[in-house]
Amino acid sequence: MGMRWGGGGLESLTFKTRRAMNHPVNLLVVGGSGLIGWHVVRHADGAGHRVTGTYRQAALPGLVPFDGRDERGFAELLQRHRPDAVVHAAGFTWVDGCEDQPERALEENALQPGRLARECRQRGIHFTYLSTSYVFDGREGPYTEDATPNPLNVYSRSKWEGERRVQAASGDGALIARVICVYGAEARGKNFAYQVRRAFTEGATLRLPSDQEGNPSDARDLARWLVALIEQRAAGLWHLGGPRPDCTRPEWARMLAEAFERHGLRRHPQFAVEAVPTDVLRQRAPRPLRAGMLTRRLDLLGLPPGEFGDSIGALLRLDREWFPRGGASRGP
Ligand SMILES: NC(=O)c1ccc[n+]([C@@H]2O[C@H](COP(=O)([O-])OP(=O)(O)OC[C@H]3O[C@@H](n4cnc5c(N)ncnc54)[C@H](OP(=O)(O)O)[C@@H]3O)[C@@H](O)[C@H]2O)c1
């Protein structure tokens, strides 16, 4: 089993985080080629921890292959890398696609992480599961950690099932981090910031729901918070997100467009944002409307999110540096 670390109360977290170099964690990130996983790998590495990331299809250099179906392969990974902590940043994350493939959603978002969490518990390895505030029905958001989930679609049901399976398999020792509206540099370039950038530079009208709310969240902030919590072997439910739980998509798109302009991108004259009610969009999966999260637990840690404009500068810089031509050509 790997070394133990942390052990202090959360009140000592800020101090301990600054001393991360003296308490290196050996981290395994499942889904290291994905949006959040890549930033966790990158941040942990920069903070002086030892880190291994996995990919399934996007073979970024530095990552090792792993498919969540392969239980023996996971045991071998644990044997070879001897991590102190595993982050599950993987899954079937296409919300509308899950509607057509409910078995796959259940398998990849709930059963697989449940099995991996069980393997980790048997070896004393801390486990983190990435969940979503889409577990809520969005009628009375923004939500605190003690609000009751009531998922509206296949993706959300599979994620809530994942939370429960991971907690049961880990004897309530796992960290369940709910996130929403994540943006940042990404090999596949699929998150909302990239969608807006394409429309902004190529000239397109984005039709966006005027009534869906959530906290735009920089993947670099999430990585910083996750690593700080993992350093302490934090457990239980945590809402991790940016400061605006009431931000709508059109508003977020305008914030992105302004930031792109400030960072020197040329606004195409035909770029436009059209705000329409969710009903009009006929998205395949029903969406929770007020799905924002209150982050009081996180706020107590004293690790405030970065400034929005800076986060867009970092996205553009990291994208140029790591993913030129928008391809998955380099890795952390
Ligand atoms: N992004 C958000 O706004 C958001 C919001 C709420 C919750 N979350 C949750 O946060 C987690 C990470 O999300 P993300 O947006 O970073 O995901 P993402 O960009 O779609 O990346 C998913 C990662 O998982 C890997 N993967 C997919 N299926 C796998 C499997 N069966 N076995 C092993 N690896 C597999 C992918 O590998 P390849 O790409 O190499 O195939 C990729 O590395 C997910 O659990 C998601 O539900 C994300």
C-alpha cells in the first residue's frame, strides 16, 4: 500500500496545501485525456505530486491506455503504479447520447466506477468520483450538498447511481465532487468555450437556452481544488464550481466573446447569440433548468476561483501550446 498523507482537519487545509511538495501524493487519473482529467494530471504534476493518467481512445503522449471494462487491467495498473489516490474523471459524458444508450450510460458512469472504487478500498487507496449537479431536477436551484437529487434524464440517473455505488463500495470514504459547465483547454476541443470560439471566429449564430443556469467553472480551478482535497483524503459530497450559479448560457457566451476579443481574437461580423427558451430547442435529454450549485463547503477552504478573463487567456495559451490545430497531438 502507498504512503499515508494528510490526516489533519479541513481547517488546516490551506496551510497543508502550501506544503504539498513535502507530502507528495502518488495519483492515478482515469480519463487523463479528458477535459477535467488532463487538468488534474497537469496541476498535480506541477504541484510536485507523482501522477499517471490514462486514456481510452485519445492517445496523448505520457498517458497509459486503460478501458474501464478491464478489471484485470485496473488491478495491474494499481500493482504497477502503486497510487495513494485514484481520480475517476471518465465516463459516457454526452448527455443527449446517453438517452439512446442507457445500458452504456449505467455501465460506464455507475458500474465501472463502482468496481474500481471497490478495488481501491481493498488496497486502502483513496477514490474520487466526478459527478454532476444534473442529479438535481433544477426546480429550486442553486443547490447545497444536502439537497435531494431527482434526476431528469438517463445521464443524470446514471451519475446519481454512480455516486451511490462508489460510496457503498468505498465505505463512504470516497470524495464525490459534483461539477457543472466546465471549460478549459482540451484535446478534443468540445467544451462550450470552444463552441463559442468557433462561432465567434467563423461567424455563426448560437441558439442558446435562456433559462438553463449553472456555474461556469474553469477546469484549472477544479484541478486545484480536487488535488487540495485529495491531499487531505477528503470524503463525502463536495460542490465544486465557479462563483456564478445563476449564469445562463447566453450570458456565459457573451462573457466568453468579450474575453476572446480582449485576448485579440477577431469577432466575425456574423457571430450572434440568440437566446430562446429550453422548450424551443428540443434537446433530446430533458435538462434541469436552475442546476447551479452553492459552494459554501468549498468557500471555507480559502482557495478562491481565478478571474474569468485570466482563465480564457490560459485556455487560449494552453490550447496553442498543447493542442495545435485543435488536434490531440501532445499531452501533459
Ligand atoms: N465537463 C463537464 O462540464 C462536466 C459536468 C458535470 C460532470 N462531469 C463529469 O466529470 C467527469 C469528467 O468529465 P469530462 O468533461 O472531463 O469528460 P471528457 O472530456 O468527455 O473525457 C472523458 C474521459 O474519460 C475517458 N473514458 C471514457 N470512457 C471510458 C471508459 N469506459 N474507460 C476508461 N476511460 C474512459 C476518455 O478517454 P478518451 O477520450 O481517451 O477515449 C476521456 O479521457 C465525467 O465523469 C463527467 O460525468 C463533467
